[in-house]
Amino acid sequence: MLARLSENEILLSIALYPIRNSRRAEIRLVTSESRQAKLLPGAMCSGPICSCRGRLHQVANEDTLCHHGKSVLRLRRGAGPPHNLGVQKENVSALFGPVCSEAAEVTGLLASQWNIPMFAFGQTARLDNTFLYDTYVKVVSPLQRIGDVLHKSLEYFGWKYVGLFGTSSDTSTWDKMDELWMSVENELRINITITAKVRYNTKEPSLHQEHLKYISSVARIIVLICSSADVGPIMLEAKQLGLVNGKFVFFILQQFENSFLEEALSDEKNGSGLENYQSVFLIGLRSYGGRAMYLDFEKQVWEKLKEQPFSSSLSSEEKVSPYAAYLHDAVLLYALSVKEMLKEGKDIRDGKALVTILKGYNKTRLYGVTGLVYIDESGERCMDYSVYNLQKAGNSSRFIPVLNYDGNRKTISPTEEIANISWLDNYPPKDRPDCGFYNEQCKTSVTNVPVIVLIAVLLVTTSGAASTVVFLKIQKGKLEKQVDDIWWKINYDDIVVLGDQKGILVALKYIDNQTDAWVKNQSVLHEVQLMRELRHENLVTFFGICTEAPNICIVTQYCKKGSLQDVLRNSDIELDWIFKLSFAYDIANGMLFIHSSPLNSHGNLKPSNCLVDNGMQVKLCGFGLWKFKYGKKCQVITEKTTKYDELYWTAPELLRLQEYPFQGTQKGDVYSFAIIMKELINNNEDGPFHDLDQEAEEIISRIKDPCTHFPLRPSLSREKCSESIISIVRACWDENPERRPTFSSVKRLLREASPEGHVSILDNMVNKLEKYANRLEEVVEERTNQLMAEKRKTDKLLSSLLPSFIGEQLIAGKSVEPESFDSVTICFSDIVGFTNLCSLSSPLQVVSLLNDLYSLFDNITKTYDVYKVETIGDAYMVASGLPIRNGIKHVEEIATLSLHFLSAMIPFKIGHMPGEKLKLRIGLNTGPVVAGVVGITMPRYCLFGDTVNMASRMESTSLPFRIHVSMTTANALQSIGGYNLQGRGTIKVKGKGHQQTFWLKGKSGFNVPLPEFSDNMEGNLQGPLQILCGSAKPSTRSALL
């Protein structure tokens, strides 16, 4: 029938399957043509859910469901699940609900079979299977989404260590509390460390203080996972404990808008109550249309519920279920989807096609009471969240969004109000103390007890037990011949008491009941087999049983240091804390093995059953073989033979039983461990309750009294140990066995509480040696780096005075032999009129002038393959081709360098005579030289040979701003090509006679300005002879002196 209706005549049959009471709703939607489609009589519907139909009636009148429709609401009694015949009969088009996840799984499969779209609130792993539930649409945001918001918020503030705190599943009125816990834990697995998880009955206010004290000792960032009603009392207690002072941060998770969110965002009258939320971040849904729209909807639903046929007894609109708004928006979403289906010409009864229409952001969008109604590709509701912080708003305080979470992109971004967060010291608090929660990040001073003295004292204390020590000589030949099922039987003749024979040192525990009847018992044989399989470093080795009356005994490994009780009773010395922590860790390690074994529990854990071997390692004993030792498996406390002072380590829940198993329980073992820890802390030799002036029987009576508000426990001294150890002990002897940690957790906490994380005595010694060695390596490395830095400075200074390889030979103590060079080019330069310039300048001005000039030259020489030989007064000597030979390249390097020097003179200014120009003249010569180091004090690398003299003559006979070149240099430049030479003619050179020389005027491609070259500078020149290097024939012009 629905397929034949036009867009304005849509008839919707909607089955509601929400929640809890026995009411059943039937909705009939009628069009303007009075056609109608009857609602399937569905399952149970609660008042808040059904009340949203009043809002649906209004929406229908506003053309959302029908353009001209009206609604008739009728309520009938009865209940029953949907069935195939009923669905077909009533022509149901869609299913809405239920809230219960288990019911949603069943109904979802039926809806898929019927090809009917189902809009529900259930969230389980099975419902995530889109293949099975291909018509299932989740109308609420997935629980893991709020976990992702929390994760990204923590990452934004840089917090990596958090504690989870909240209600347990058996005390929560919300059936999804376990799922919320699980989703939060899963989301925080990556990059976040959960330091503690505390779950308890949050409905009991008396428990808040104790658990808040514990969580504050192991976490600075605390996530509250509980109902809204529990948040207020918890935060009030947190304020009284001083946890809202800015050092701690609380995150409150709100999956729905409810009474707490209402109070937090809107209540301006309860200013004193809001002070408890100064350190709170509230994670909740982002409000698009403002709170007014949601509150108005709640009010309308409440008013509708008061009318017939509901006659609701809800006291206020705050009691309206948040699911009402989601149901309202789900129906709107379905109506618009039907409209979209009709537009595309599809069958609106095709549930799979309709759900496909829903998926995707750009297909169907609308804003409802709960915000943007958007279904992603997986069929899940995608909603945006905000992180709210309490801030001043005028004369009141309000929760203001400081972070916004985009549910589509799954990203988080800050708002402008994030700058207004009131941090302690203007910075977000650290997620853990500087030294860690157990002082593991800081070094602590530990008073070391001389090991030799400790061993000597322990030897004295164990001398009383020497009478029980025997040598056991077990002949391997006899053991190999024994039958496998009697391997544990030991002949008493094989036991030699304190003899000189070589064998295994063992301990004997004689049995009071000297009858071999128990040995033949099948249960005893099973116990023996079980004991033989227990092998661990922290358990005494079980060798077997001697079954020969009257010498029936248990044969085990002997521990030379005695028991932990013997060590504690030795009052001569105070045990070092490293030893105590090592003992505790050994006990926890052995207990963890027992709890993981078929034995399951110890049942008799106390100091006398904790033995200490030569390596100061604790080995547990006294467990198992209960039937063999006592002939029974349970102990009756009321017996006359009961020794009450041996029950101090028994858990109170076991003491309350008329008879309890010798084997005990795992949680009872944890309690026993806590009492031993107390004795380790205080080094008590008289038992855990030595400070009480009461008889043992009276103390046991107080321990097992279930009516006391403050259960009796031994006193703890904060001066003896850290706060973290005290927290571990208190957690282990908690009155509620379920709240006691496992030994796996105890091991981890002990390791975290130990300095540097080492709990073994040997590990601590090795760690100290490693730290010393590492420190020594660091010092050596530091000194080596300093030495290398000084060496680099020395090498750099030496290389500025001598060639590097010459310096290396001198450092090595080797003599430097003179070296001949066949061809090098030498450049001399000096300043014309330097003497007159000096007479007009002060010595400091002369030094400053030469420093500026030679610094300029030094920078220029860095770009050429040349070696600066020396500077004498105004003379600057440079050579190329030594000390590293470079072929014929030395001529080109020196020639180009000389042109560069002349070019640098154009912009050069004399500091104290800015109007004067320095007149530089340069001389070049090429030829062989001998180089060597001269002198011991201030040695110098000098050049010798006629080539040096000729270069000096070229400079002395040069003219200002001219480069005077010898014949040998000119020939070399001419062979290279590209240099502009002009013949000067023949001049008389001292010691050389008449020599043909040249002027170097420039170089092809050397595009830098040069001083003007004037032929009139020499008055007696008849005409210049210009030679362009590289040309076939030189110019015929010549220059004469």
C-alpha cells in the first residue's frame, strides 16, 4: 500500500521496541485523505521513550513526515516480541529500538531477514558486523567515540599518564557502563599509560575518601567513569581532600545530555557547588541549537507524558530519558529517507536500499534535537563533542567549550576560550610528579649495611637450627632402579646426620602423625606429584618423602640463612631497604608462580615460611601436602589446639569461616603478603601486632569482626618507607578481597617503587657498577673532547704559521729536510711612499693600516691555491706551487691573485687619511727554489734561491698600481694564454744586468675594475710594446727605459 502513495501521502508504520515497563504503544499516522497504516503492536515501551511521540506529532504537522498529516495516539496493554506474521500483517515499514543490546542483536537479525530498516540504540561488537546487520542503524554515538575524544584531549595537553576512577558494573544502573570502561581503556592503549584503575560502589559515599586517596597517589590526571548522580559527591570529597587545587585534573565523561550537564551548563545559583569543578574538564556532546532547544523538547515530552493515556508520575522534566530525543531524531531521519527514496523512484519498503541512502554525509542531512543527524558509511551516528571547562561568565561561572571534536574528521581543535583556562602557575599541571609516583625518577640515598657483618650475624642466628640440618646422600644407581611411581620415596638410611660424607644439604620436616597409612592415600600421591612439578627460583626444591615410621618426614632444600622470621628477629642490625624490597619482590615472584600453577594458592604465607639462602634470595615453603601433613584439608579455628598468634597472617574472610581450607585463597595470600610487608617495613621481631597490649585471641576476634567500621590492621610508619609502599600494603590488606591487587600488579608496583627500577640485590650492585662505569666513561669522554678541542686550536694556530704537513712532522719530533721545487711563482708587493706615510702617522695608526691591508689580502688568498710566506713591514710575500706542487697552475694563480690585489686597492681607504690612496706595486717571477724550516725558537718556513731575489727586484723596480713581470713569468703566461701583457723593455736589474720585463695589465674574463694603466707614467718610454698572450704574433711596439 505504501508504494502507491505520493510524496504528500506517506503512511508510515513504525514499531517501537524501547525499554522497561509493560506499556505497549500503537501509533496510527493519518493523511489528509484519511488513509492510515496501523502500527505493529510492539514490545515494552517506557514512559520517556513513548512520550517523544508528542514531539513526533508536532513534527508531522510541520511537514516533516507528511505535508498535511495528523497523528492519533493510542495506548494498549500487553507485550510481545515482533514476529514474522505480525510484521507482514501490520505492514511494518521500520523498527525503532530497543535500548537493550542483547535484544537489539536478535531483533536486528530479524529486521535484516525482513528487509526492514531498524533504528536502535544497542552497541556491541556483534552489531558492528554490517554483513549480518545490513539494515541496522545506530542512532546514538558509539561509545568508543567519547574515548577517542578523551585520547585526543590528553594528547593536546601533553598528558601521558592517567588513572581511571569510577563505578563497578554490578552497582551501575546503566547497562553500558562496562562497555564504556572497555572502550576508554582500548582508546588509551596507544601513547597513554593507565597508572591505576579503581572501580567500586560509587553509591556508597563512605568509600570515596579511601579510593580518592589511593588514586591521587598514583595519578594526577583522573578520568571519572560513573553516573551523573555520583559525580557531585565524588568531587565534593575531592575538594575536601585538596585535590581541586590545580595539581590534579578530572575528566568527566557524559555520553548523553542529562541532569548533570544541565546543572553544569545552566545553573547560576549554585555557585558554591561549582567550586568543586575548578579542576574539571567535561567531555559531552556539542550543543548546536543551544540548550534552550533541548530543554524545550524535554518540557514538551514531560507535559505530554502527564496526559492520557500515559499518566506519568515523573516529578520534573529533568527525569525524561535522554533516549527520547534520539528516538525523535531517528523518526525524522527515517521520514526524510523515505522522501529521498520516493524522489529517486525506489521502493520505500526496501530496507537495505533505504539504509544505503542514509549513509554518507552529502546524501541526507538534518538537524534535530540532538544536533546534526549524520550517519556515516558504517551505519553509525557521527556526532561532534566538546570539552568544557568551568570559567567566569559575568557574575557567574559556566562550563565553556575549550576544545571541539569533529566527529567526521576525528580531529580536535581549540576554541578562543582555551586561553582563559585558569591553570596553576599559568601552565597545565604535570601528569606525574618530577620524581615519579614512587620516586623512581630521582636518586635516593640508601644506608648500606656491610654485607660481611650481615652474613656473620645471620650465621649466628641460624646456629640454633643446625641440629635439623642433615646431609642427604642419594645414590644415583638406586634411584635409577626405582619404579617411576615411587621416585619420591627416600630411604631413611640414605640420610646421614651431620656427617663428613659428600651429598646434598637438605632440611627435614617431621610429621606429627607417624603412620604410613596416609602415604598410600590416592589424594596424597596426587599432592606429592604436584609438589614435584613445582620448580621455581623462589620456591624451595622438593626432593621427596621418607615414609619409614617413626621417621616420616618431608625432605626439601636447606636454606642456610634461616627464615625471614629469623632475619627480622636479629635486632643487632637494621636491614637496608634494598634488602627489604628484594625480599618482598622475591615473595611476590614466588607467589605469582604458585597462583599460576595447578596448586593455585599458598594458604600458609608467613615469615617463618619464607626462607633465605646463601645468595640472600627468598624461597617459599610450607605450601601443599595438606592431606599428608594433617590428614585433612580444612582447619577449625575453634579447636583447643589452635595457636592464635599463628593466624595473624590469615585473611579476615577466612577467619570468619567455621573451618577454612589449609590451601586458602589467592586473595587471602595477598592479605598475608601485606602483613609480611608491614613486618619488613618496621623490622618487627615480635610479630605484626607487637604494639597492641592484647592477647592473640582477642586480636584475631577484632580482625574478623565484620561489623566494625575500621577493620583492625597493623600500624604503618611513614618514616620507614615511601608513600607508594604504604599504598601497596593498604591495597593488599583491603577488607574487600575483590579490591586487592594480584601478585602480577604487586610485582610491577614494587619495581616502580624501587630506585632505578631494580629490586634484586645483585641487580642493584650491578646497576651501581654500571652507573660508576658509565660515569667514568662520561668523564673520560668529556676530558677527551676538551683535549681534542685544545689540539684543534693548537693545530689551527700552527697551520697559520707553517704548512700543515710541516707542523705534523715537527709535532712528531721529526726533522724537516729542505725540499727543492723546480718551478714556482713568487709575488712580492709593497707600498710606494710607505716611509713618508709612516712619518705622518702614529705607530698605532701604522699598525692599524697594515692590519686592515693584510687582513684584506689574507681573505683574498683563501680563494687561490697559494701559500703566504711572510710579511715584513709593508712587504707581502706569496708563493704558489709549494709546499704542494700544482704543475704549471702556479703561474696563473699568482697572476690572477696580483690582479685581485690591485682591484682591491680601488675601494680601500686609509682609516686616518681617507683622502689618500695606497700606491701598491707588485713584482712576479717564476723559477726554482728550495724551501725549508729555519730555526728552533719560532721556526719559519723560508724560500731560498735566485728566483726569490729576482721577484724582489721585479717589485722594487715596479711602479705604483703596476704588476712587474719577469721574462720567465711572461713566457709562462703567454703559453697559458688569456693574459694581457705589455712589454716594458730592457731594464737594468741589480746583480742580473739588463733584463727584458713586462707589465701585466689584465686577464680575459676577469671582469673586475683595475687601476687606470697610463703609458705616461714613465717619462722616458718611447712606446709601449703590447703582447696579447695567446695571439699568434706579438705587437712590434716596444718600451725603452
